[in-house]
Amino acid sequence: MIDLQLFSALVTYYFIMFATPGPNNAMLTASGLKFGFARTLPHLIGIPLGHIFQIGLVCYGLGNLFLIFPQLQFYMKILCCLYLLFLGWKMIGSFSLVEKDTGGRPLKFYEASLFQFINPKAWTVAITVASGFFPAEENFIIATIFITITAAVVCFPSICIWAVFGNSLRIFIKNTKIKKITEYILAALLVLTAVLIVIK
């Protein structure tokens, strides 16, 4: 049964998972810093869109694949790790490219959506919600709509915090030295995120 207690618990869980550091938020911080908040909006929209499909698919039984084939999670971790390492490598020297308008662009909404399917943290959220917060006594379709729409509503403002944070850092990177330092720090954070994903 869907009630206020379940809704409050679900919102709290979603906020904690979406607002805390992870691959999505590391990428959004970098995108907000490099391209600004407005150009990062498609990325911001794509993440909750991907979560909706992901959580819906888990509710319909896709999550059982991880029980049948546990090695899938390992392969997804490797893919996510490699992608974050690639982004970290691309980060070096990227601010000068943006200034010259000769390369680099923020993720498109469908790219951000598809990324959720190799994002281990996103799968953790989807599987936990489907197993721990799904109102089984409710109509299946209504219950699925409830947890997916709640995810989208909570996800967007939660992850916006990181894009706004990245955008606000732009005022501190006016000279070349600070730009270089910022590039290396963001690249290091992406690499650290990648490593933590693999060793977890």
C-alpha cells in the first residue's frame, strides 16, 4: 500500500543516493564547470530519464539477471571505470579547448540516459528500490509508476546541486594556472571514482 510513510522513506533514500558523490555527480560537476549550467541541462535531464527506464526494467524482472549471472556486475563496473578514465584523460587541457571552441561538448540527454546502464551505483539504487520499497500489495503498474516517477522528481533537483557547484567554480578559473590545477583535480576525482567503483 502506498502511504505517506513509504513515500517519505523512498524520497529520503532517493535523495541520499542521488545527492551523494558518484559517477553521475562527478561528471555533472565537470560539465557544469566546463560548459556552464545551461549547456549541462541535457545531461541533467538524461540521468533521471535513464533511471526511470532502469528502475522500471528491474521491477519487471531484469534485476534477476544479476542473480543468475553475477559476473554481469563486474563487467559493468569495468565499462564504467574505463569510461570515467577516458573522461579524466579528456579533462586535461579541456578548458583551453572550450575557450577556443575547437572541441569538447557536454553529454547529450540520450548519452546520459544510456550511461545509467553501466553505472553500478544506478543499478544499486534500482535493485534496492525494487526489492525494498516496492508496494507489492498495490496494483503492479501503479506501484511501478509510483517508484519511477518519484525517482525522476527527486533525482533532478538532487543532481542539479553538482552541476550548479561546477558552474559556480567557473568564476575562480580566470587565469591559466588555476585552470590547469582545476583540470588535474577534476581528472583525479574522475580517476578516483573509477577506482572506487572497481574495488567496491
